[in-house]
Amino acid sequence: MITPSRETIAKRIKAGWEPERARKRWTQSRPSRKRNEPSRSWKLRNGSNKSHDANMPLATRPIPQLSEAQKANFAKKVKKGQQDECWPWVASRNRKGYGQFAIQNYPVIAHRIAYILEHGSIPNEAPHILHRCDNPPCCNPAHLFAGTNEENIKDMVAKGRSAKGDRTGPRLHPECMPRGSRHHGAKLNETQVVEIRRRRKAGDFLRKIANAFMVSEATIRHIIAGKIWRHVP
Ligand SMILES: [Zn+2]
């Protein structure tokens, strides 16, 4: 707290300020708040004792009660269309394309509010709000349904949004995945692997090749079958 200067205090007293009352108000009427207890303002706007946890994932965070003004503000940002059409969020979107809305600086995902305005609340046992249309900015309540975390993941996989094929980590960042002779446990290198395959094609016995390269016969078999060193042609 900034302590006001002597002049400021004199000015305030002249204007009718009572220092004793102010001091009392500061020290006595202020209930002490325990660590980790939600602030009073949060309780007021959320109507619950549930803490506003900034670490809670946006996708399942509880949403505070909306005032009429906030509801009107929300409606302005949704471009309503026909009942079967998507109603896109026209205001700001997050990185994944979902609409974002702030309730007194508390960030929430727009389509979750659309669901609440239609159904009253989000069921506790199904805290995710999913899109039937798979269109992230869509806020048409007819396209939304509540689901569990598993349902959300299943839905993501079914609609092809999960990381697979060329979208997996090792494909996106091959430099992070040491293959072949870059692997710390590698017993062979790329040239040797090419040579092993050539020899086998020429009709050499597995045992003979294994001895020549000082690896097991199983290793040679796996190389020939393409189970290991698959990235080497
Ligand atoms: Zn839609």
C-alpha cells in the first residue's frame, strides 16, 4: 500500500475524510483470506466456492454466471443462421480456432457458453462440449453436445484431428528421433546395412553375415525382413 503524503492527508481531511474510520475499515472489516481460498470477487461472480484455478484446462473450466449484459454481448459475437447451419463466432479465436470470450477478464471458450445458454449448465460427468459439425468456431447449440474426456478423444480420432501419420512427433521433428547410426546404441552403420542386404541377396548364409559384422543372426534376419533399419533403402 502506498502511504499518502502529509499534504495529501491534510487535503483529504479538509474534504471530510476521517482517518480513524478509514484505518478501522482497512484493518477490521477486511476478513482474512486463507491460502488457496477463492477470492470474494470470484465467489460472487461464480456463485460457488469453487476456486478460479488458472491452471485448469480451458476445455473443462467452470464458467461463471453471466449477467444479462454479458449475454447480450455474447449474442452480438455469434453470426446466427438457419437452424441447421453453423453459427460461427465472429470475434477473436484461439490458436485451435475456438471462439474466445472473457467474463470479467476470465477467459472462456465461446461454444461452451452457447451450450450453457441453451441447456442451463454443463453436466459434471460430461464436462467437455463437443461439436457434431467439427467446426471449432461454431456456436449453434444444435451442433453441440456434452461428453466425457474419453468421448472427446474418441471424437477427435474419429474426425481425424489426432496426430497420426505425418502429423506425429517423429515425422514432424525427425531430428528429435535418432535413427540408424545416430542412435547411441547402434552397432552398425548405414553402409554396413546396405552391404548386409546385398550379401544376403547374393545368397550368403545368415550365420556367415552375422559373424562378419559381429552381430547376432537375429539382427541380420530383422535387417533383411525390414523390421529394423527400415529407413535405409
Ligand atoms: Zn456447426
